[in-house]
Amino acid sequence: MTTLLHGQEPASAWVGRWAQLLPVGCSVLDLACGHGRHVRHLAALGHALTAVDRNPDAIATVSPMGEAICADIENGPWPLQGRTFGAVVVTNYLWRPLWPMILNSLAPNGVLIYETFSTGNDTVGKPSRPDFLLNPAELLGVCQDLRVVAFEEGFLPQPERFVQRIVAVREASDAQAPARYPLLPD
């Protein structure tokens, strides 16, 4: 049995499902990208990628697929000051002091796709520290100024984990008609 490095497994089903909201060729920021599972997926869909991670080996893996930035975003300066993206993707990562920077990185009509561990995960594995687990409905509060398209909170069986995930859009203030966010059929 082949063991995949963290980040080389297939794209998250949540990211795969909601990538349909991204306009073809839009700029995407994959924050804490690891070895690039979402970079690979989104690049294959034709998006322009910017990937950020503190691990130089991970950044070397993703650099052929787009802009790759090696930066410690928890202890150093925000490496994307003043830049905005058509989408921001974050999975399995939480550092609350970055919320303002993440949200400010969304361009008008930009899509946030976020999925990470939540309260309860300490009962089934790691991460288990409260600093790395979302509180109940925390993503809804963080995204209160965005248009929430989808939100889920609960338990996933394989691998066992408690998660919260959201898709939200920074709607342009000059929108004439309601946007049509295509949902997958039941």
C-alpha cells in the first residue's frame, strides 16, 4: 500500500464540489497549501494559482503549477498585502489572527472555500488543542459580511473527524440582479 504525503491525497470533496463557482481562469489563493492537493486540482481546471506554505519542500512541489510563496504566515508579515483573488481556499488550517487578511484577500465576487477541524475533534484524534478547532458555527460568524452559499458542521467517518466548512462570496456592491450560485442537483 502506497502512503501519500500530507497534501498529495485527492482534493477535498468540499473543494471539488464548490470549485464550480469559480469563473474559468480566475486567480486562486491556496493558503497553507501543503504539498498541493488543491493546487493540482484547481490548476487542472484552468485557474491561476498562488500557493502559500511555510514548508520549503511543499512549496518546491507546487511551484511548477503557479506562484509559490514560502512564508511563515503565523509569525511573519502577511506576504500578500494589497492583493486580492477570485477565490481563497483553506483546508485543515486555522490561525484566527489571519481572519482579516484572508477576508481582505477576496476580490469583489470572490469565493471563500474553507474547511477545517471543529470542536469535538479532540475525541477522535488530532488536532485536539482548542486553538486549532473551530467553535460551533464560528465560520458563520467570521463570514457574516459575506453571502453564505453553503455551510456544514458535523462528523465525517473516514477518516474520523469533526469539521466545519463554508462557501461564501464577497458580493460586488454594484450587483444589479441576484447572483446565481449553481447548486449540484439532489
